[in-house]
Amino acid sequence: MGVFDLSLERLKEYTGINPRPEDFDEFWDRSLSELWRIDPCVEIVPAGIRCSFADCYSLYFTGPADSRIHSKLIIPKGLRSPTGAVLKFHGYSGNSGAWIDGFQFTAAGLVYAAMDCRGQRGYSQDRGTVSGDTFHGIFIRGIDDGPEKMTMRNTFLDTAMLARTVMAMEEVDEKRIGTFGGSQGGALATVCAALVPGIKKAAVLYPFLSDYKRVWEMDLATGAYEELKTYFRTYDPRHQREDEIFRKLGYIDIQNLAPRIKAEVLFFTGLMDTVCPPSTQFAVYNKILSEKKMNIYPDFGHEIVAGAYDEAFEFLMDI
């Protein structure tokens, strides 16, 4: 087995190095209070996609910064009682994917919702206005205007509003909600479970948005994390504000939200992941206090892991 990060023994004890802001819990409590005061103005529109066993819709709701957020919504036909639901989140710079991605879950009798992240390649709006760079990078956007203005903070809150919206549907049993995703999607599956304690299960594949300072110190601020390097090169080339920047990123560092999770978590990590290094993933996993299991793949990186999607599907079928 190749090793470029910490040894497996050390990974199992690693708890991250990115600063956690002193008011982190208060910040997220305030943010959630703000979110729940928003009228989501839910709109469900037939999508015109034909399926013999399910009905397909576009779901819209209002999130922070008065932005309309779009999700695909698929409901099994012929439901006689409320059923469970799976909330799917996509990878960085992507979108909610193809309709057929959700048919596996609706064929199993579950409602499926897949959210387009604001500012990325779907149909969601981002009406938040921030100063600074908007050319390259979402997780760094808004950092100079304070944590309440950060685009990713609003995306985190969008996941919670999606969960609450789906939980309120008459077709859904609010006690049977699962979250699912890989990379950014894995991060948002984690976040949603942390912000909405009623989530029952979370299937998390190699999550992004964790332990930013560790990524920086490993010289892996490339690919998905490249905007971190771009920010420093453009706005703080001598790193005079480095401590401040990493502290602010601590507000949207998913390892800091992990202790809030009440759901059962199934976690997937490849030890050769140079996009989201294993140590950053273990920093999240090691802080989860609820029932959990990690599947470790010594030879896999940031990629489709053999058998992982099948196991995640089986795990979520039982919500």
C-alpha cells in the first residue's frame, strides 16, 4: 500500500489542524434561526420526464439571500402511505445530475431529491452580493465580507432548507430521511445531517471542504482546492492574513459541524486520495459521535470506488 499522507494508525487518531472559531456554535445557531424565518415559497412543477413507476418534478424553494434554489424531485407512483426520502448532493462545480440517477431510489419506493448548488452548473440562483473575486472559486467567495456573507455558508443552509421542505411533504415520513453524496456532495451530506438532527442516515463518500489548513500544508491546494492558492496569490501574496483566512474558513469546515450529527453514518475513504487527502476526511469522521462505520480503500483515490455506490444504496434503502 502506498502512503503519501499519515499512516493509517495516525489517521485513526487525527482530529484536524484548521482553526475552529470561538463562536462557531453560536454562528451556526444564529444562521439556522435566520434560515427558519425565511418563507421558502415552495413550488413544485412537473418536469415532463416520463417514467412508468415515478413522477418527476422541479422543486423550487427560497434560501438565504433571497435566492431560488432548484432540486430535482422524484416521487414513486402509487404510494399508499408516507415513505422515506434520499437527499442527493453533487460534486464541486457540477449539478443535480440526470433524472435516471434517482430512479434507483424511487424504484425502491423512496422519494428522491437532488439539489443544484447555488453558483454552480445547475438552475439555482445566487443573489448574494460580495466583494472580491468571483472568477475562480465558490468556497472562498465572500470571505472578505464576513462569514455571514460566504457563499458556501448559504449553500450549507440550502441543504437544511431542502431537508425541511422534503420532510414537510405529505408523501414523506419525516423520520426516514437519508443524505448521500461524494466529494462536495459528501461534504453537503455531512452538513445536512449536522444542521438537521432529524436526518436518520448519511452516506458520505470522500468529502471535500474539510481541514483547509492541512490541505495547504500538504501543498495540495490544487484541483478542487486551487482557489485557496489563487486567493493568497491575488489578495495576500505575503500571507500576512493567513491566520485570519484559515480562521474564517473554519466556519465552513465540515469537521467542525461533525459533532452535531445524530444520524447513522456510512463513510467511504480512499487512502490514495490526493484531491481530498485522507487526513482531512478522518478529521471529519473522528469527530462524529453518532453510530458510524468507515470503509477504507487502500488503492483508491478521488474516484468511483469499487462497490461503494452499491453499498451506499443498500444502506439508504433501510431508512
